[in-house]
Amino acid sequence: MSTVNSPSFDNHELVVFREDPKSGLKAIIAIHNTNLGPALGGCRMYAYANDGLALDDVLRLSRGMTYKSALAGLPLGGGKSVIIGDPATHKSRELLLAMGDFVDSLGGKYISAEDSGTSVADMKVLASRTAHVSGINNQQKYGGDPSPFTAHGVYLGILAALRHRRGRGNLSGVKVALQGAGAVGRNLISLLKKGGATVFASDVNAVNLAQAEALGAEIVDNARITTLDADVFSPCAMGGIINDDTVDVIRAEIVAGAANNQLAHPEHGERLRQRGILYAPDFVINAGGIIDVYMQRANGNQLQSEAKTKAIGDTLTAIFVRADKEEKGTAVIAEALAEERFLLPDGQRAVMRAS
């Protein structure tokens, strides 16, 4: 498989493939950019239909982590790993141990954490084979699962978007259509309900739906969630939800959610702008998790994670204002701001590739 010919390849520094027939591990680690520090990003496990889709996902996700960490003000680069397989049936301790060895083989260039399809418990298994894992602290009140911080950042981002669009940052009378009621989605539902919003939720997982309903969300069919008559559409599942099929049928005036890579292509962000829909760039609004994971690794504390997460709203507001002034899409502005922080002058970047 050719890495450099992938449409999502963006001068990534390192892309490594690993297969371990004994454990069944089939995985890819991608490091996009390490100008600001080591590449930190979650380990996703998903039953990709083919290896090309897995490669595309890890390339896009690792690139997003570079931009996310830069705008969050973290001394980190962007990386990601994917394990190809169904986490419900394919995951085993042996596979996770092999993944730990894979991470360790890069000597700290990449630091792993939990992600979709993996858990804090899984990361603890990896940590038995490598020190290059974060988000596994065993402190009683702080550490481990970063999803509450991701949800809190998205919540603050929704308030910032409402404030920019309507002049008031509160949820009274606001209807939110939330797609994906996993760990982040459920935490977000709780925050939104406490803030006074009406929440409609969808998911492909029946257990997630039951838990969302118990939190006070009204359950709707997954096929209807993008077209729901809501004020905010909040994608919190897989990426690519803003695509040719959905970009012109979204009825919400704000798109703000936790999912990575929400725009299937950059032009979909411009189309949202043309339709008068305010888009909160995903790599800005969902940075609470990486902030928390970094703080755990840096021996920080909950107050530090909370303080940095609160800045997400201010960052988004600055992006919204500049996008309005320059008449450009918010994602374009956000990427430009990030690149001002992590791109180095020509000749100062070492590029390493492996395929």
C-alpha cells in the first residue's frame, strides 16, 4: 500500500504498518508533525472495510491532532494509531500487548491514549509494554478517562457559538440534535440538559441509546438526526458526517460537536458558510480530551485541565470573528491560526517516511 499516494497524505513525518499473526494485530501508526513536541493521539479500533480506509482515517486523524494541539497551546505534535478489527469480537489481551510493543518500537515519537473502540483499561494493558501511553492515571479524583473534558469543551464551544450568533450564550429554549451517544456524547447530554437545552439523540448502539434516554434525551432515528429542526447539530460519532448527502439538508444554524474530521472535504465547510450555518471546527472544539491527557502525562491536576479547556470558547470566538471579517470558512481560519504556530520555515523540518 502506497502511503504517499493516499489523498489524505499531508507530508506526514512517519507512517508505519504492523501485522502480528500470533495475536491478530493489524495496525497503523501515523505521525503528522512533531515541530511542537512528540506526537500524541488516541488509539482507535474499528472494523474498517479495507486497509485503504484505515490508512485514510489514520492520516486524517493524525493531521487533525497536529492542528488540535497547536490551537490548544500544547507542546505536542499530531499522531494517531488505528487497529483494524471489531473491538467487540477481535480485541484480546494478546492483541493489546502486541500493540503496546508496536507503540514502544517508535521510541517515544508517538504517545498513545484511548479512543473510539478502546478504553482506559485497554491503555493500561499497552502500558505494561510501553511507557508511551497517557490517560491512565489511577488518582482517585483525577486521571484516566478524558471524555468528560472533551464534552465540557464542546459544551463551552456551543455556548460560544450561540453567543456569537445570537448575542447570548445560554441554552434556554435551545434544541440540540446530538449524533453519537457514546462516552463523550453522554457527558455532553448531561451538561446540555443541566443548562436547559432540549436534546435529541441518535446512535447505532442500543445500549448507548438507553443511557441517553435515561439522561433525559429524546431518542430519534439515526437517519433523521441531520435533518432535525434544531438550533444546534452536534456530531459526536464518526467523521465525515458533513458530506455531499448532508451538507444541504442540515437545518440547524450551528454545527458544533465532538467528532473528528466532521467535514468530508474542505469545500463542505465553505458550503456551510454559504448557507449561513456557523461551524465550530472540530479540532478546536473537541480539544478538551487531548488537554486532559497531556496534563495527566505532565503530572498536572484537574484545575489545570479545566482552565485550559475553558479557553476553547475564547479560541472559537476569535475564529468566528476573524472568519466573519475575512468572509472565509471557520475551518480555513482555524487551520491558518494553527499553522502559524506549528509550521517551521523551509529547511527546519526533518521528514521521515516509512511504508
